[in-house]
Amino acid sequence: MHIAKGIEMLEISVQIMGGSDTIYPTLLWDEDIAVLVDTGYPGLLENFKAAFKEASVHWSKLHTVVITHQDLDHIGSLPSLLTDCSSKLEVLAHEIEKPYIQGDKMLLKHTPEALAAAEAMIPPHVPEDWRRAFLSVLSSPPKGRVDNTIKDGEWLPFADGITAIHTPGHSPGHLSLYHHESQTLIAADALTVLNGELHGPDSKATPDMQTALLSLSKFADFEIKNVICYHGGLYQGDDVNQRIAELASVVI
């Protein structure tokens, strides 16, 4: 979905755990380069190429990938993108997330207990080969590389300017991004959209919910008209800042 000049919300649906999931990565571009925010689940390289084509952005323009945090549905296709784009691709992330993305440390949410719970949730009709492949990915997540790290408040000179916002809670080094020209918040997993309404992060996937809600107060520094949530898609309106302030004030 086209948001404004130089920014597109991608919509990619995948089959997982016997059902389907739709994610909403973000594509930013200018005359010279394209920037992809997050890389989805493993195996989505061709989906991303198709999404670029639909947005009328040539795949060869892809220059930078920003990884908002370490979760599998955000880093999954990073290795295949790196292979396809060779050494020209620059990968950015917060310094806290770097060792997890690179495989130096196990993903924080992939504990033995979490892996056992995921295995128990696999529907009985799922083929055995798919079951083994799924569990293998969980126990040995994809490994990428991070070329440079991003700090809170850092200005990124892409698509007329982006500000990085460190929003811990969903993960320790979680990043959100603000695209100034279109007044768009790329919230990643700091916010979600459910049934057309803007909500806080998914409590089931957020280890430190109190910190995650406190992080939302950082968005008050920006005038926001559009919010792209990785889960749920686009939220728009004149009440965005007010709604985020309400969510940030929740006491748990």
C-alpha cells in the first residue's frame, strides 16, 4: 500500500502452523536507493521481490536493511537477502540486538520451554517433514550480519529523513522509525492494529510489557498521521498521538 512519496507498506502473507499470517514490512526509497525495514519469516525472498515490483521499485535499488529487532519473523529472510544482494547490502540494527541477529547468542524468546510449547502447538495434521523443518528453524534460527548499529534518536538520511527511536520492552533493542516527510511511524512490534483499532504490543510476545508501554511515551515527540504496525498494518487519523498517549498511560 502506497503511504506517501518514498514510503510503501508491504503486505506479505505466509502459511505457518497450519494457518496463515500477514506481516507488514516497510519499503522506503529515494532516487538513488531503497531501504527495507525487516525481512519477514524464512523463505520469503521471492515474496519481497514481488512486493518491490508491485511498488514499482527495482530490486537492484535495495541498498539497506533495517532490522527492528531479533524475532524470527523479522530476521528470517535476512540470510537469503544477503546472498542474493551480495556484499552491497548494508544491515542496520540496535547494538543490543546485533549478537542475536548474527547468531552469536540464541534468540531470547527461543528458550527450551518456548520451543517445547511451540512443538506442542503444531496441529496433528501437519506433515512430519514440515514439523521437523519448523522445529529445526526454531532451534537453529537464521543467522545474518549487522554492518552498523543505530542509536536512539539517530537521523538516517533515507527517503528525505528518518529518526530511529529505541523502544525496548518487546525486545531489549527494539527500534521504531519515524519518517518525517509523511509523518509516518514505523512501529514494528511496539504497537499493533486489531480490528481497525490501535493497540499496544502483543502481551503474549512481549516479555517486559511495562517497559514496552513506557517506551510508547517517546512517540509524543513526533507528530504522527500514519502508523505502520508489523502486525495489523496501517492506522491513520488525526487522533494518533492522543491514542498512543492513552496506551502509554496504561498501568500494569
